[in-house]
Amino acid sequence: MTNRTLNLDDALYGYLLDVSLRETPLLARLRAETAAMPMARWQIAPEQGQFMALLVKLTGARRLLEVGTFTGYSALCMAAELPEGGSILCCDLPGDYNAIARRYWQEAGLADRVDLRLAPALETLANLEEGSFDLIFIDADKANYPAYLEQALRLVRKGGLILFDNVLWSGRVLEAEPDSADTRAIQALNRALKDDVRVDLSLVPIGDGLTLCRKR
């Protein structure tokens, strides 16, 4: 028994993956291709992708929204668990990685479930219908996290789930006077959510920290 979350060294993390990760060969290939890219750090951990896929199933989500898609790993994890007729709207900026995402979605037979919008995310979100999503995953420019929270609360239905990635920010959230606007924004988001009566809250130490907010 333990009364606090364990630190995972390489051996224990390897054991976690060995006994629990059910990553498909296609997802493993996508993760390996992404790992060779200069921006590989943008990729979520595989166990986080599996956890988010389980959340889609547990909540019965049919309409998903993702802010920050990169090479499409997280979208692929979640789209694979959507029921018939479900869909995911992905927001990102134009980049070479868009083609990688589309290629893997196509190979998985899930391209018809994914709508990729290439524009500044706040512009895309501003034109979406209020309360039209069951689950929203936010993993984009950190400086806009507080703004994404307000848009997500408008767009998710009552009882729906909002997920924020990188909320532990590799420990940089502990900096007393951070120079980085990204760090300051994550700190502001975390502090604001602690007392936000609009949501039920849990910060899960998976990957780089994942906050779950259920809209009340």
C-alpha cells in the first residue's frame, strides 16, 4: 500500500508498458515514425493514448474535439473507439505532419470519422456550435490554455469531459517566476481549475500530466 503516487523509473515504466499496453502495430509504427521527427516531444505517451481511448468508451462519447493533433496518434486512439456514426474534429496548423496523420487515419480505415481543420484553433472554435461535443482533448499552444478552457466549456455538453495535456509541464510548473509564457499559462490554468465550480476535477499523473474536467 502507498499513500502517494509512485515515481516510475525506467524499469518500472517498462513493466507498466509490458503488462498493460495494447498498442496496435499501426499505432506502434506511427509512434516510431513520429519519434524520428524534430518535434517528437509533442507526441503523447502510448499509455496515455490507451487511457484516453478507454475514456471515450466509458463516457459513450460520439462527438469528439481535439485541439492540437500533430501526427494524429491521439486522434487515432480515440477515433478507433467511437461508436458507429461517431466523429472527431481535429484542429491544427498547416505542417508536414498533417500528411502523416491523414496517411495513418486512412490506413486504419478511420479517415471518414476525422475532420481536420487547418487554421488557428481559436478561430475554428469560435465558429462551432455550443454544447455540441461529448469530449474535448486540448494539447496545443500552452499560452492559450486559459482561452481554450473557456471555449471548451462553451462547446462541451453538460456532463461532458474536457482533457488538458502537459499540465505538469515536466516539472516547470514549480518555477516561482517563469520566463516562459507557456509555463505561466499552465500555472494559471491549474490554479484556476482548482476552484472552478463549473467542473469536477482530477489531475492524473500520466504522461506529462493530464487534467480531466467534467462539466457540471
